[in-house]
Amino acid sequence: GAGVSQSPSNKVTEKGKDVELRCDPISGHTALYWYRQSLGQGLEFLIYFQGNSAPDKSGLPSDRFSAERTGGSVSTLTIQRTQQEDSAVYLCASSSLGQNYNEQFFGPGTRLTVL
Amino acid sequence: GENVEQHPSTLSVQEGDSAVIKCTYSDSASNYFPWYKQELGKRPQLIIDIRSNVGEKKDQRIAVTLNKTAKHFSLHITETQPEDSAVYFCAASYQNNDMRFGAGTRLTVKP
């Protein structure tokens, strides 16, 4: 079946502009995660959605970052007034509810470049 | 919240040798410990996981061990091959709660 998809695959923007990154999780997966990965670095947790519960936003680096998940499926990560340090690959992952231990399936990522 | 530390950050071995990567976690409630492999330019993919009710799990050339008392777990790769070269991430979570990853280990297997 279809895996996690993300769009766009690449985004180049100018400093100060807003960007929106999209994640389509695997159908039926109720948990959705956003991570940021700078070049050669680890996976930085940003935000986590689980079903209808309030999201865990503890990883968002500043109030310029926000995310929402509509209808329990598609999620959008918005970065306002982008800065050069926001340049990174943004990865989305999803996992299923109904099991106690959940493998996360990652999307291909969106490479964001802020000029 | 959970904090996962991973060592070493880089590891270089000769083909055929073994590689060991170690992680520690802070939340004693964590009970699921997956390992992900990320090849250059690709997305992370699960290679093996262990749950807190077992101390060791093996799958061909890879094995994971878990010490709940000490709150650490390790990945062991035997008979390494060049295609094992990648970045490896450990992670810890409690059931359906959010998962936190270690900083990654870049493994290089020299032919």
C-alpha cells in the first residue's frame, strides 16, 4: 500500500517568507510526528499528534513554527518568517493506534532551503 | 520527558568486524526501543526493535540487548559489510506515546 508522502520534496524560499509543508500519513494511522534533520545531524522532534488528543508541541523551536492536522489525517507544518537556520530536511512519520508498540514509518522528507 | 543519549557519534570498522552502538534513556516507563537505519539521502527505516519484556533479540547479523535496570540498550552488528554503512538511530517510547530519538551514529564499514 501507499506509504507516507510529503510535499513538496524540495522548497527554496527567501528569508522572511512563510512556508507550508504537507504530510499525508498512511491511511488509518492515528499518530503523526514531525522531525527536523539538519545536514549530518540527528532527528529533532518537533510535534506529535495522537488521535483527537491535544498535540505535544514541546519540540517546536519557536513560535514561528506551528502545525495542524485536519480530520485526523493530513498534517501541515507552517514556518512563518523563515530564517536561514530553518534550512533542513523536515521529516514526517506516522504509526498506528491499536497496538502497544508502534513502528514509525517515515516519509521521504521535504528539503527546505532558506536563502 | 524522555531523553535518549547515543554513543558513539561516529564508528569506523573493517569489513567483517563487529560494531556496537549504545544508548541510554531516562524515563523508566519507556518500554519500546526501536533502531532505525538511514542510508545517505534516504528516509530512516526500522531494522529491529525490542520490548521491555525481553532482554535480547536477534535477527541474522543484528542483535539488540536491553538492560532495564541500568536503562541502556545496545545494537550489535556482526560480520559487518560495506552496505551496513549508514547512520543508525536508537529511540525510546512508552506504548503509544511520542518517541524520542538518539542523536545518531554514523557507521562506516571499510572494505
